[in-house]
Amino acid sequence: MVYSMTAFARSEQTTDQGTLVWEIRSVNHRYLEASLRLPEAFRELEGPLRERARKHLGRGKVECTLRFHPAVEQADRISLNQPLLDELISASQQISQQLDNPAAINPLELLAWPGVLGSSDNDQAGLLNDASQLFAQALTELKDQRAREGSELAKLLEERLAAISQCVATLRELMPELLSAHRQKLINRFNEAKLELDNTRIEQELVLLAQKIDVAEELDRLDTHVSETRHVLSGKQAMGRRLDFLMQEFNREANTLGSKAIDSRSTQASVDLKVYIEQMREQVQNIE
């Protein structure tokens, strides 16, 4: 299945403690690069959530932001981590006994110590669990959006592949006519120049020239690349890098066709192919 790397998801949940909001943005990137921005109270979730993102996403630069808005009644109420506060006071008293002129303990400095102010253990554990579940919901929404956009990208690529196949088929049908016309043109030039060449020598030169401008191999490879691209698009694994490689191969054959063009029709076919390939290449940059 084709997944785009560009998507946005937002999930929100209101709890007794306040409102949790997850926003996840994803853009194209060569590898998977997941970054999380969390309030300090939720920092312990960073590792597990990053690992969860890696299991569900193959490529892309993914920015995950969690916002927490405490409920009004929670914001007006101060909750102390009493065990931690007792330890801090005890440690301060022990240090004071070893000093000649110890300063008085500043309550505000104790309140500023990380972890002294906060929710109860049960409340905090509940918030962490809610945040984790909400992240899973946002991640699912992101992946669904990437799938929907990927489906549209697959349709665009299929349209270009069909156009390339038609262009190759048309050029293949034209080649005998183009080669014959080119052969006659060269014979006419020999005659106009009144070159004293025997027929055997002329035929040898024409055969060598026909080999140089023959594009049958390039057309066959283009057909093969079309088939391989369709095969990759029907797969279930991350395919962006493989498709990017195929675009390079497509472009290589189109350039060779252009270098072997012998009249305006074959030149135009090469130009059309390059346009289709470039359009595909731009779309492939967004595929996971």
C-alpha cells in the first residue's frame, strides 16, 4: 500500500485534571526522524512513544507535540509531593549543622525544586496513561491520512505510467518507418554528393548507422521499468527509495532515446517521456 509522508493529525481529550492535546506533523524525509515535545511532567513518555512511532512509520520527519491545559479547579489547588519535601528539608538541616552561619531554609526555593509541586501519584499515572492512549489515537489518524494521500499519489503515478507505456508503444510502431526514411535520406545524400561507393559498402555503412540509432533495447527497458514500478506500488513495505531509484533508471533511458532521435517525432517522444518521468519523480519524493 502506498503511504504519503505528508500528513497532520490532532487529537484532544478532556480529563478531570485538564485537557490533553496531541498534534503530529509529518513531512518527507530520507529516513524516519521522530521528535517529541512534551511538558516536563510527561517527559517519561518520550522513549516509549518514540518507539511506538518507529513501529508504525517507515520514513518521514515527524514532529509530535503534547499540550496540557490544567482544569481551573486543578490550577487553583496546590498539591505537594510531601515525601520529597520531607527529604529536602532533612537534607537541608543536615547541611546546616555543618555550617557556622547557616541561612534559613527558603520555602519558595523548596517549592521550585522539580517534583515538589504536582499531582498525586494516582492522578499523574492516570494522566500519563491518557496521554499515551491519545498519542496512539493521533498516530492512527496520521497513518490513515498518509494512506489516503498515498492512494491519490498512486493514481497520479499510474496515469503517468500509462502515458509512458502509450508513448513507448507509439514510438515502437514508428521506428521501422523512421529507420526506412532515414535510410533513404542517407542514400539520397550519397547520390547528391556523387560518391563513388559500391552498393556493398553503402549497405555496410547503413547497417552500422542503423545499429547506432536503434532504440529497441531502450524501449524494452522502459516497458520493464513500468512493470517494475507497478509491482512496487502494489507491495506492502516502504517503497519510496525503490521508486526513487526507478525514476533515475527511467530518466536514463529517456536521455538515451533523446541522443538517438533521428527526426522531430522521436525527439518529441523523448521530451514527452522526460516530462512524465519528472512529474512522477516529484510525487515519489512524498512517498514513504
